[in-house]
Amino acid sequence: MNILGINGSPRSGGNTEILLDAILAGAQEAGATVSSVKLRHLDVSPCRACDACKRTGKCIQKDDMHDLLSKMEKSEVWILGTPVYWWGVTAQLKAFIDRWYGISRDIFKDRRVALVIPLGSSNPSTAQHVLGMFEDIFAYLEMKQIGTLLVPGVYERGEAKKRLDILEEATRLGKSIVTEV
Ligand SMILES: Cc1cc2nc3c(=O)[nH]c(=O)nc-3n(C[C@H](O)[C@H](O)[C@H](O)COP(=O)(O)O)c2cc1C
């Protein structure tokens, strides 16, 4: 099984990265082939709403979304990571999601996807719009949400490293993605 992590945090060594890596390590231990990309290292421009994709089936923007899309197609499971930014997702993750507009529905249908969402607030409901956004998108595209790691109360860079219980939960989630097919 190929599993692709897609990290939407702009912060290197941040909490999304730590948690996503723990999930991927668990999945790898259980036998999956894992890889990950950091959106901050890629050139993924926002959708321009030119609708060229509707006419030609392809986005006209020449950026890293094309390579990323081919990685996504080869991966049975995607793990999407974003911290909560202003009760929403990061700009990097939003630009990436907006580009789904130009992609064939077949790529999404029945695709298994998990979420990893750290946030500074200790109140989990601060992530309600992020969770709601993903729930609606996944339902619309007929994707299968197979796990969510919501981690409130991590604010500083690398703080998630100290949360050993959460790291264990992340590793367990990674393993379960592979074993509970
Ligand atoms: C621009 C910005 C906006 C943020 N907005 C929120 C917010 O609305 N609610 C919250 O709980 N934390 C907020 N945070 C804190 C991040 O969610 C928190 O630091 C998270 O652990 C960052 O993950 P990372 O280390 O992977 O980047 C914000 C941080 C930044 C930099």
C-alpha cells in the first residue's frame, strides 16, 4: 500500500510535521510504502477560475501541482495535514484544495484519506470549521475519511514532540490505516 502525506504547514519542524511523520512511521512499520511532500516547498498556485480545465480537462497553470497529482494518483491513501490558522486551514493547504476544482472526479472517488490537525487552542471546537470543511468536501467527492488526529493545545514549534501519548496515538493510527483495510 502506498501512503502519501501532504503537509500544509509553512513551519519547518512544526507540529503538523511531527505528527504526520509519526503516522507515516506507524504505517511503514505495518508494511506500507510511505512518502510525503511539504506544500511550502512546492509551487502550487491558487485556482484562477479561468475554467480552462472545464474545456480541456487540464489545468493550464505550469507548476508543481502536476507532479503532485501523479504522486496522489499512485497512493491509495492520502494523509492531509494542516494546523488551524484563524479557525481555518493554512493558505498553502487552501490553494492546494482549490486546485482540486480542475481534477477529474475519478481521482477522488473512494480515495481513503486521513487528517492531522494541530492547533494552539486547548478547545477542540476551535477546529470545527476545518473539520466541517473537510467533511463536506469528502462527502461531495465521495472520498472515505478513515481517521482524524486532532491535537489541541500545541502552539510552539515542536511542542508535539513532548506529547508522548499523542505520538503513540499517531503511530497507532498509521498502523491501523494499513491493517484495517
Ligand atoms: C497565522 C497563524 C494563525 C493561527 N490561528 C490559530 C487559530 O485560529 N486557532 C488556534 O487554536 N491556533 C492558531 N494558530 C496556532 C497554530 O495552530 C499552532 O501553532 C500549530 O501548532 C501550528 O502547527 P505547525 O507547527 O505545524 O505549523 C495560529 C498560528 C499562526 C501562525
